Amino acid sequence: MDRTAYSLVATDLDGTLLRGDDTVSQRSLAALGRVARAGARHLVVTGRPAPRVRPLLDRLGCTGLAVCGQGAQVYDAGAHRMLWSVTLDRELAETALGKIEAEVGQVHAAVDQDGVDGLTLIEPGYLMPHPTLPAVRVERREQLWRTPISKVLLRHPDLSDDELASTARAVVGSLATVTMSGPGTVELQPCGITKATGLALAAEHLGAGRRETIAFGDMPNDIPMFDWAAHGVAMAGAHPELKAVADEITTTNENDGVAVVLERIF
């Protein structure tokens, strides 16, 4: 790969740039510094909603754009505003959830509210896959739908993530897009919205194209991003579905897999 080939570096957070304790290593920070000195941009592309990403962006020194909410949000960190966002219709979300439960029995749900200050609401029985992320517990499911939402998060007491995601895709149809973004994280988001949607919008705003973009990820929700970018790098611990479409596989997130590749390119 030509070291001058990429002007945009798109990285997922959980399982990719972040270590298991939600930190970014000094080596990774130094590699991102190389990217900046070369005149290229670093763009966070994450499933986390903007309010849950803001502290991490501060730690990374990011004052530009970030793609959040599985591509449903393009967030301007410096201005603390949404450049673009799309919500999941709450009636469609309820209908989709009903279809899933008709097939697999009761699931436990949570929602990310829309907006730069939106909350994560969780119903009884739902366990946050990332206990460090703040959430507000509600007493009844209907309380999840009180304000506009960007996505629904699902967990099943017995089924694996792969099983739950597969069933959800089969029954939801065009009501929503189903993604799997990490352990214990199957999600419903607006139909047609993926990480590639937000990445393409942010790249256009930054004056970058897909041919100049290298992307890093670890889960099936990163597949559209890899399809869009010129080069997709999967972490060593990535889901097999992502590894199957990756152009390259690096080391694990705990072993600075993003930095390993960036040091070689920049």
C-alpha cells in the first residue's frame, strides 16, 4: 500500500481502537498523531450514540466529525451539534419487536434516544453489554417510546447473538435494519442506514472519497463500511463474517492492531 494513498482513516471503537477497558493505548494515540501530521483525517465510526462517544472524543482530542449510532448520526464534536441524523420510527420499532418476540419469545430491549444529549433507556431485564456506559432504567417497555429514538438494542436470555440477529433479519424485513455490533449487542436501526451511510456523508463533508479511505473494524456491522472503503482491516479477534470480507487482518485491539497498520502506512 502506498503511504500517500489514504487521506481518511475510519476506525470503529469497541473491539477495534479501544482496549477492553475503554482506553486508547499510547501507541495508538501516537499512530493517530502520525496520521494527522501526514495531513490525513481520523474519523470515528461507531455504533455508540453521540452522547456516549463524547467523552472518548475528548480523550482522543477529536474536535471534528464523528459517525455515531451505526451511521444514523454525523456529529460535529467541536460545535457539539448533529450535522445529520435520522430516527427510527417508533411504531415500526414496536412492530418489529413484536415480530421478533413472536418467533423467539421474550427479548429484553433498550433504546438510544435521538439528539446530542439523548439518554440510553433500558427496560427491566436488559443488561448493558458495556457496564461503563450510563443508562436509565424504566419500569415498562412503553416508556422506551416516549421520545424519538435512533435505534433499539436487543438481548435474548438464551439465544446467541448470531441466532438472534439471523431470526430478526428474517422476520423484520423492511421495518428496520438489523445489525450485530458486539457481544450482547443486536440492534434495530432505520431501514437502509448502516455505518457506510454515515461514513459516506462525513467523507463528502471532509472532501474525501472512498478510494482514499481505509477502515478498521471487528464486527458484522462494519461490513458495509468495508464495502464502501478502499481497504478494510479486520482485527484478529473479529467476527468471522467480517474477516471473510476484509482486505487485511491485523493483531487484536489489545495488541494495538490499528497502530500496527497505521505505522506501516504513515
